[in-house]
Amino acid sequence: MKSCLRTTVVEVMCTCLLALAVTGCKQRADQVQAAGSGEAPLKSSVAGASTQIPDADTPAPESVDGFDGRRAFEDVSRQVGFGARPSGSTAITQAQDYLLSQLKAAGCSAETDAFNAQTPAGVVPMKNILVKIPGDRAGILMLATHYDTKRLDLFVGADDGASSTAVMLEIARQLCAQTQHHPVWIAFFDGEEAVGEWSDTDSRYGSREMAAKLAMSGDLKKIQAFLLADIVGSRMLRFKRELNSTKALTDMVWNTAARLGYSGIFVNEGMAIEDDHLSFLKRGVPCVDVIDLEIPYWHTPQDTLDKISAKSLAITGHVLLETIKQLQAK
């Protein structure tokens, strides 16, 4: 349940200890009752899926490290077109097939990990997707998103799920075609959303599964940085510093955004949010979560394609690509 602790950047210095003890999660207090147990029938809502067009002022790819905001917008549209995509549904299988086909077309090597999650609704089949781009140096740089949607009636998650998934898919298209120094892994997690009420055991199924398996294989300790994106497509995009995230990595992302001219979007205010990065952060991996959780349509049927800005997708992708460049230089 993404609930948040809000503060200004000035207050961050005074409240850093409190932020560690009083942490929000991916549920806002004003929507706890509305979210409920997710038992309502899962109807599709694809308003605008075939009529919405990208913003005219979307940056040209050559101005944002090759990131194609219009193509990312189309990726959002395709996901929304599948309808509601909760874990275990027919629609999420369609989304998985789409992601894998797009990754293959981009020349990316993608692995899948199917597992059964124990949830309040019983056993639910889930599947993580992991792109591995090799490098000639040690130290993995990891990017991540979740592609499932919350179990809510008429909820297609254009922003909460599809937007960040589209960003990571477009980043994969760019990076798989390039020679890397440090290996880059891009994870698409299933099961981020709670089946009932958000808790440490009912949420983050995919990221918890992957973090545990990487710990067992010894790869977890090789991850130098973990960059998570979640809810990044709003027309009124505004990212606050996520207070659970590693400060040095957060500073790098926000300083990169400022250098690129996006300081009005990556703002110096703070909000503590529980999200997929905690599965890795709790195991000692440096993490940052780039998320806009103040959208008014969050976890409502109004989270539809008309809320999504191709320009916002391009800005988010630009900042993440430039941050990866900096990390590659280390």
C-alpha cells in the first residue's frame, strides 16, 4: 500500500533518522479503503488506447541519448490495450509475450524465471524477466521496473506499471545495441502490487524472489547500483527524492537531472516510499527509486492512457541513460 512520508529537502537533514523508522509504502492513506482486498472482478478499461497520440513537444531521440519517447508511448498503449494485468491473469501473459518479443527484436538476451507465489488469494503463478547485457569490467549496474497491475476493478495501470515498463523497454533497446564496460541488467518484475493489503509478505513478490535467488548465486554482491523506475509518465511529472534510497545514488540521479535542465521535475523535496527497491536495499545493494506517487489518479480506474506524456517518458529515460553513463565511467 504505497503510503508516504513527506518533507522538504531542508527537513531531510533533521528527519533522516525518523524517515528510516517511519516509512511509507505503495499505498496512500486516502485510498486504503478504496484499494480494499482486490476481490472485485477485473474488467478491462482501454479508454484512449487507439486514439491517444503522443505530445507534439516530445524530444527528438537524438536530443535525449537516442531515447524514443513516441515509441515508449506506443509501448504503454500496447500494454493498456491488453486490459487489467494482475499477476496470474491472461492479460499479463500477453504483456509478457509482448515484452519478450520486443526485447528479442532489439537483440537483447532475456531470461525468464517462472515461480509460484504464496498470496492471500492462494498460489499465483508469476514470471520475472531479466535482460543481461555483458560488459568487460566487474560490477553490475541494474535497472528495474514492475509490469503487473493492482487487482482493482477497471484498473489498467497506464502510469502505475505500464509507463516505467515502457521506459525500461526503450532503455533496453538503446543499451543492448551498445558495448558496455560494466554489465547492465534490466529486470521486469511481476507481482509488485499487493494481492490484498500491502505488507512485507503481500507485495514485491517478483523483486523479493529475484533478490533471494541472486543472493544464492552470489550475483547480488556484484550489483554496484540498482535504479528502479515506477510511475513515471504523468503529464504533471514531479519526482521527489525517495528517502529510503541510498543518498549518494539519489544525489547522482538528481544532479544529473539538474545538469540536463530537469530540476523543475526532479525536485529537492523528500518522500519515503516502500517499493521494489527495498528487496535489494535490505540486502545491502545501493538503490534509488524514481517515482511520482502524487498522481491524483493513482490506483483508480482513471489511470488510463490519456494521462501519459511521451515527453515525460523521454525525460525519465534521458536521466536514467545519463546516470548509467556516469556509472559506466567509474
